[in-house]
Amino acid sequence: MRIVSWLLLCGLATCPAWAAAPIPITLATAGPGNLSHLPVDLIKKIGADRAEGVELAVRYFGGGPLAYKDMLEKNADFAVAGAPALAGLKLQGEPVVSIATVNRVPTFVLMLRASLKGKVKKTADLKGRVIGVNTSSASTKSTSQQVAEFALRQAGVSLAQVNFVPAGQSLEDQMAALDSGAVDALMGDEPFASRLKDSGKVTHLLDLHDLGACRKAMGGLFLNAQLATRAEVIKNNPDKVERMVRVLRRTLQWIASHSAEEVVARLDLADPDARASLLRTLQRHKAIYSPDGAYTEEQIRTTERFFRENNAGDEKARAFSFDTLIDSRWAGRVKP
């Protein structure tokens, strides 16, 4: 009787989120199993969605552009993928908005097929080679391709001197591309990059997971994986946006306050090799994640410079401001 009276007095509008039925939210992303997007895999494992009154459904794809396509087709409310790819969509007039950060670095590894070791000793030696990148759509370059292009130009390699092909964003797809000889090098992700190296299939030419290495190569920390949505979702469902950002922030804060061992244990991976590889990788690279989802000026300006340089032949891209891409009212924005 007391519970019934409390519910009547509380009323639907003033009850806490957990007292009402959770609202459904759908999120598209690349994966599963990609280190960059691990926070998405973790959300339901730690109950971060239910804690914020959300029932989250995750749709996985073979690359960020495909996840964005799913979001733009209104199959998903939100997407987690690369900021440079999102900027490309914005430049094309798509109503996309970045609303929170996930990573602080590009989280890519440039890998060389092991049989080419000795013939290719550095990035500059990739002239005339085939480079595998995560799947790109016909109209949007994946962030992995944009990072690969940046690394090649920095090494003095013209983009006309290499050929890019999609190699997927899973261990199985990338291993198949290497085993078949379809790619000579691959701009891939952890923990797959470490597993490929441990199996003797690749050597690493460039690893951008380390914060110091990122600052040296890119000139600052980088806005890679981030949470995005459509402008109409912000306009029509601001409560949904606020809740989704709170879910992500809760998850990032949980990662920051727990050990690599605790994170891997909570993911409950069935494959012992995958579990061991992820643990080793996460012990080295847990600092790649934003601690709270807030944007930093360093990230924004570094990624903006990167995007402009990568699209130097496009007048609109050279003038593009990431401030037009970002709405930081929920996640926050800080100067460091």
C-alpha cells in the first residue's frame, strides 16, 4: 500500500529514471572486438544503459562509414565511429553532429605483411604497394584510410603511388587479406594488430595508440572515435541525446577507475586467445580512452588541421571548422 501511495505521489514526470520503463536507443558502430570501440561493447556488460534509464541495442558493421550510413538511414539513433569520416559527411551536407568523445588518439597501427620484411623497412618504402584500410563507402573515406594517407604523405609517398583496398574491420577479414596477398600493408586496429604480429603475419611500421607517439606524429591528441547523431534527433529528442551521452560518460568513467584485468573480465570473452591478447593490449593502451567524454581544444584543433591537410585539394575542406561539427553542451569542452 505504501509503495502504491508513493508511486501516485511521485507521478511519472518526477520519478527517477530507474522507476520508469527504460527508453529504447539504437547505436551503430564498427566491430565488435575493436579496441577503439571497446566502450560500446562494455555498456551493457556493466549496466550503464539501464542505470540511465536506457535499453541500448547495438548494431555492428564492418567500418565507420557503414555505421554512419545506418544512422543516416534512421535505423540507428546514434553512431560511434571516426571524427574525420563524420567531417567528410558534414562537408557533403549531411545533418551529422558530434556530441561526445571516446578516444584521445587515432588508435591505428600501420602493419606490413611479414613476407615483405627486408624489402619494406619504413613507410616511405610502400610506394607501389597495396594498402588495406577499414571499409569505406562510395562517398566517404574511412578514418583509417585518412590516417593512412596522412602517414604516407608525411613519409613522402604520393597517394597516386599506392592503391587502397577495403580489408574490413575484424581479425578474420584482415587475416584473410594478408594470407591471400591482397594487401601488402594494412592500417588496422588493436587488439587485432597485436594478434597478427604475435602470429608472425605482420610487422608494425607505425603505432599511434601511444599518446606521446600521437603528439609527435599528429602534432597533438586526436579526435577519433566519438559519439554522433543526426541534427533532427537533437531537435526532437534532446532527452534521448542527454541520456546517451550520460551512458557513454558512465562507461568511460568506469573504464578509467578500473584495471585492465577488471575490464576484460567484465567483457566475458569466450575465446581465451582473444581474452589474453586484449588484456595485454589494454594493459599498454588503456590511456587511449577519454576519461569522461569531454572534448579538448587540443583534440579539436589537431583533428581539424589533419582534415584540412588531408583534403588540401578541396576548397571547402580547407576552410572547414570542426566547431560546426561539434555540439558539446552535454559532454563538455575543456581547454587542455
